[in-house]
Amino acid sequence: MPNKVPRRAAERRRTPRIRARHDLHLQVDDQSEPVRATSIDISLGGIYCHVEAPIPLFTKVMLNLTLPLYDANDKRHVFRVPVEGVVVRMEPEDREEGRAEYACALAFLHGDPDVELVIAKFVLQQLARGMEADDG
């Protein structure tokens, strides 16, 4: 009997993601105080982060990303870009007593091509510089 190699689940992402740890503040539509978060990874399509409180699925949020980009002379420039996103996954979805953080996946709602370009350049430059890419 031939050895069977398990097939990897189909990849849903269209773009690579990189590990990127940043402190964030997510402005949720119906809340006056932003939700504190720490990013885990980022791609052109979205960001995965840990948040201090659960946010309902499909809620729109605003955040500012501060991303370094390098020019042809390897000079560092920092860009602060406003990004709108929507919560597509929250684990767990409901508040739990004693829990300090929740896993949150945000899909970016691209509207400004300049913002999309900065995020794409950041991811590609980090990959070129040897940052760890995460395909799955």
C-alpha cells in the first residue's frame, strides 16, 4: 500500500503576510474610547492582532499604521497611514471573565490607492530584508 501524504488545506490568502508587532488603537464606530491592540502579522489584505476586548464580527474599525519604508539609497522613511478594516474573525467572540486578550482578524477595506501602495511596499520590503513570511 503506498504511503499517503496528507494534503495541505487550500490557502485562502492571495498575498503573503509577515510577522509585524506594532501597538495599535482601533477606533470602533460606536465606542468613544479606542480598543488597544497589538499586531501579530500583516498582509496587503489585512492584519491579525490581539485586542483587549472582543469586537463584534463585521464591525468596521479605523486604525493608523506607522510603517517604515526604505528608498533606493536605503534611507528609512516612516509613513503613518489611516486604514479602514472590518472584523472577520474574533476568538473567542464573547467576553470571558479573566481573559486579557482576544484574537482578531481584520480585513482591510481599501479605498485609497496610496495607502494600499504603502502597505504593499512595506510587506515586500520586509520580505526582501529577510523578515519571516507566514504562508498559512
